[in-house]
Amino acid sequence: MNRKIPNIITCCNLISGCIATGCAFYGQYQWAVLMIVVGALFDFLDGLSARFLGVSSPLGKELDSLADVVTFGVAPSSIVFYLFHQVHYPEALVPFSKFLPYTAFLMAAFSAIRLAKFNLDTRQSTQFIGLPTPANALFWGSLVLGQHAFLTSLRFNALFLFLFMLLFCFLLVAEIPMLALKFKTFTWHDNKVKYIFLLGALPCFLFGYSCFAAIILWYIALSLLSNKLADNQAIASSNL
């Protein structure tokens, strides 16, 4: 029975993603985001339970990726799909208004590619390469929930949404090191970037429903800045 517990929790993640997807198709953004958060919690607990019980299996790994594709790929894509039906379309894009919403599912495909790469990439034990799928899902859910009035106003339109979505598709599979909140020790020297991220994330909760979107943008910006500083230090060391 112990070997089945992590898989049961993973299935709860999968079911949460299915419910989130269904809610998104009805425009129930609050429930969709809530179920993505619940799915993320189950995603954390299945790995934790597997380590605690000392059980793991190839089946569990494949099931985990399948559940993540639904919860963190299909569900946020469904949110964007519904949003495409609500955003303003400039006159030049009106002929494409029936087809453009379906481009939202590109994000599901890129999420699947990112998860497959993660399973095979041994470089991601201490950091991520590309934007993690849970971060992408929480970003879109939080953004649409918190900024719905702006996203559906005349100040925003379908072209901006399409380009913004493509940017995040790129970030999912980009060869860009991203911060991973994995602590081996708790010293400032070893974890200063992680502590800076956590401290900087606190004011983001002032944004209300948009807090997760703000935190993910801060996460991306800090990861890029940290990479740039590390590259500069490496260049400086090589010149000595």
C-alpha cells in the first residue's frame, strides 16, 4: 500500500488539473486558479511522500509528468483560451478571432516539451533550465484573475496576448538557468540569491489576486540578473 500512496496523490494532482480546465472553459477563473494551486500542493506532496516512504518507480515518474502536463499545461492554456474570447480584437485581427484562441494550446505543448526535457536533463538537480511549468501556470492564472479588467479593456488586445503567450512558451524551453528553492544549508553565503528572492516576494502580496504573477516576474528577473552577474564574475576570474 505504501508504494501506491504517492501515485494516489499524483492522481489527485491530475484530477485537480482536470477540474481547473473545466472551470476555465466556463470562465470561472477563481475556481480554475484555486484548483491549479491545489494541484501544485499535491505535486509537492507526492514527491515528499515518495521520499518519506522510501518508494519510487518509473510508473510514478511518468504519472507525475502526465499529471503536470494537465495541471500546469492544459489548465493555464484553457484559461488563456477563454481570455482570447474576451479580449479586444483590432480591426485587422477580426478575421482571425475564431482561430486565434486555439493558439493558447501551444502553451500546453511547450509545457509538455519542458517536462520531458526535465525528466532527461541531469543538469537540473540544483537549478532549473527554463521556466518551471508550475510557475508558468500560476503566472497566467494570477494575471488573468487579478488583471482581468485591464486585459479585456481597449488598452490591451489579442495581438499583445498572443505575443506575450509566445514569450512564455519560449521561456518554458529556453536554455536559461532559473533559481530553484532547494536548500542544502541555510547560510546566507550559500543561499543569498534565494533569500533575496523570498524577501522581494513579500511585497508582491500587496497586489492581491495578481500576487503570484508579480512573484513569477520577480523570479524571472532575479534569475536573469543572477545569471548575468555569474557570467561577469566568470569572465573577470578568467582574466586574472
